[in-house]
Amino acid sequence: MIPDITKLIIKVEQLEWDLAEVKKELVKLQASEMKSLTPEERAAAYSARTRAQNERLHPSIKKALGKPDPDAKTLTAEELQQLQLEEGVKPEDNIGSRAIIEERERRIDNQAALDILIDPP
């Protein structure tokens, strides 16, 4: 006999699958309705949908980022250096500067490759 929790999990998975199928059909229906709209109406519909999605996601994003603390203290350069030393980062390694230089070189190489593709020698 299957335990009750397993039965519930199976039922939830079936409901999720059914819901996904309904959503697919709704998306198809929406796409066919969108074709009959003028470009302005279509833009307004997309804009409304985006706003609705953003409003739905806003609480989750706010929760994930946390509430800013108005009393939070900004670190000075010296305090940041002290924290880095405590974490084992050696100032003479110049990790930050190296990363910036490597990224700049990578971008230059990528741009050179693109230039060759656009205007071969």
C-alpha cells in the first residue's frame, strides 16, 4: 500500500501537469487574440502583462534583497582593507585590479574578433 504522503505527492504532480496543460492552451488562445490587435493595442497588452508580473514578483524580490537599513554604516577604505586582511586577502596580490585588467583584456580580444568578422583583412 502506498503511504498517504506519497499519494498526495502524486496528486499534486498530476494537478501541476494539468495546470501546465491549461496554461499552454491559454497562451495559445492569447497569441491568437494578440494577432487581431493593432500594434498599439498589442504594446498596451504586453505592458499590462509585464506590470502584473512585476507586481507579483515585487514582494519576493523585496524579501530576497532585504529591507535597507537606514542606520547602516558605510565602510571606509581602511575598514574594508581591514576586513579583507581578516579574510586572508593580501593587498599585494591586487586581486581587484587583476580582475579588472583581465576583464578589459578579454573585452579587447572579443572586440578584435568582432572587428575581423565585420571587416575581414
